[in-house]
Amino acid sequence: AEAKRLGATIYFGDESGIRSDYHTGTTWAPQGRTPVVQATGRRFSLNMISAVGTQGEFRFMLHEGSVGAKVFVEFLKRLMLNAEKPVFLIVDGHPIHKAKMVKSYIESLDGKLKLFYLPPYSPQLNPDETVWAHVKRKVSSQLVESAEEMKRLALRALRSIQKLPELVKSFFRQPECRYILG
């Protein structure tokens, strides 16, 4: 009701990481042989933050290293860049979302950004979780031999989502997320 009254943009946000040794999907091998997934022996990871909007908006940021309050504030600043209307961001209860630095930044915006929290242990209620399924499926289907290659593949997957607002809108039509659209 408040979002409608203010004409706010509603986003659902989340963070995720991807590792070079993460594999998903089905493997095949001749009958009687065990399937083998190739690995390089080197491990590297990449962290990502994104937010999906009910109108098909999609914003993201890649980060090498751990995601703490400082990185989350950087993402919030990017999210607010060129925001003409108030922004309501719904996230999980992760401690970085409630950190003093985050609260200070939000207060500095004089009500232009409000954070709301999903109930504990309910990632299925966040349509942004679907982003990670897409990205991980795209990246893990490749043999990734370097951190740069992983970043390039993740960026390609994220940009492809960004170019498809109808795909982003479909995340809100998942059975667990239909509550959002009323």
C-alpha cells in the first residue's frame, strides 16, 4: 500500500557466490562407466549481488572477495543512481543488510530507500533467487579454467537476463512468489 501511494520501485535483492568447482546438471557416460566431470585443480570464486524489479528491472554487481556491509552499500548506491522514485528493497535477514554502515547510508537518503526483510529461512519467497539458478547453470555448464573466464561467463549470463525484462517478470510468477503481484 505504501509503495503504491509513493509510486515506489520495488526490488527484491540477494547475494550469491559461484565457485569453479561447482557443477550442476546431468552427466553422461557409456553404460558401466562412471561419469567424470573435468576440473582444473585450481579453485576460484566470484560473488554477485542483484536486484529484480516487478516491472522487469534487473540490476547487478560482481565482486571478487567477500561481500560485507561496505560492498552492499556500494550496490545500494548503484541501485539508487538515477532513481527518480523511492526504492523499496526486500532482502533476507543477513547481518550485512542490518549493519550500522547500511543503516547510516539509508538514513542519509531521507526516505528515498527503504529496506524490508523476508521471514527467516524463506529463500523461496525471493524471486531474485531464480537469477542465481540461471547464472550458475550457464557458468557451471562450461569448463572454467581461470577467474577471468568465470567472471566473463557470469557477466554474460547476468547481462543476458538484464536484456530480457519478460524473463525477470517471470521470476515473480513462480508459485512461491505469486504473492508479490497480488
